[in-house]
Amino acid sequence: MGRTVERGEGRDVAFQPWQGGQPAQPWNQVPAMRASHADRERAVDVLKAGFAEGRLSQNEYEQRLTRAYQAQTHAELQMLVSDLPMGPVPQAQFVPQRPVPATFLPMQMPPPVTTNSSATGALVCGLMTPVTWGLTAIPAVILGHKARAEIRRTGERGDGQAITGLVLGWLAIGGWSLMFLVWILLAAVNL
């Protein structure tokens, strides 16, 4: 299919389609679509790749290249490149026969785990309680409880910071409550 045979001087000469042989066209077939300059350039690129990969000899490459630039239809261009790959040929992947030890495999770095911002806020507020006369104790407790709930839900880091903020906040609240209670008792005794 796609070969034209000429008979002459006692021998049969077979022409490949890219050598100028035209396949027999059925009488009722619609004429082929005409090729554009861009179509010719794409075919030339495929021919260049085939030559570079060693699929075409120098003589065959030059013949096909000439015919590509002279081609009038898509069918003519298709005949020139039909036996060549249209893109990079996939290479066989190396598959080891034995499993590769984990020490030779590339390391997969886990995504970075972030620290919960509420936990950091709880720690800062808890550390500031002595300086602020206990005014940051209640925010430390609130942020600490909020951070622990978020950490359980999202898996972020910072649980230690949240607990430290909670402990310092509750100690400050307890200390101020005790001082207030002592002040009330002393005021009641002095009356």
C-alpha cells in the first residue's frame, strides 16, 4: 500500500511515497487539503529530528527535505513523515530487579509544620503577666485554650507554648485572686 511500481527494461522498480510515488486515488475521493508554510516547516522539523536520531541517511534526508518544501497537500507531507516518530521517543525506564535500600532513595522532605500563632500569643501574654501586673493573664488563658483546640484540629506545633501560657495565666489569676482575698480579709479585720 502506498507504493507505485514502474515496469521498464525487464525490471520492476518500486517507489516509496516519499520518493515521488503516488498512491492510487479512488475516483470518488475529495481532493486533499492544501498545505501551508507552517505545515511544511513542521514536517521539516520531524525530518530533522529523524536525521539527528539516525533514522534517515544523508541522501534520504535530503530527498525528503526537498519534497517537503515542494509538497502541495497535507497528504504529501504525511507520506514524508509517516514512518518517523512525531516527537521525542520515550526511553525505557530503569526498573531495578531488587528493591533499592531506603538509604539510596532520594529523601522526601515533609512539608514544614507551622507553629500555631495563638499558642505563641498565649506564651507571650503569660510571660508578660508579672510586668503588666496580671492584666495579660486572662488573654493568656483564653489564647491557650483556643490554641490547644486549634492544634488538635490542624496538627500544628506549639502545644508546649499553649500549656506554658495557660499555666502562667492561671498562676497570675490565682495569685491576684489570693491577694484580693487577703486584702478583703484584712479590711474586714481592721473594721
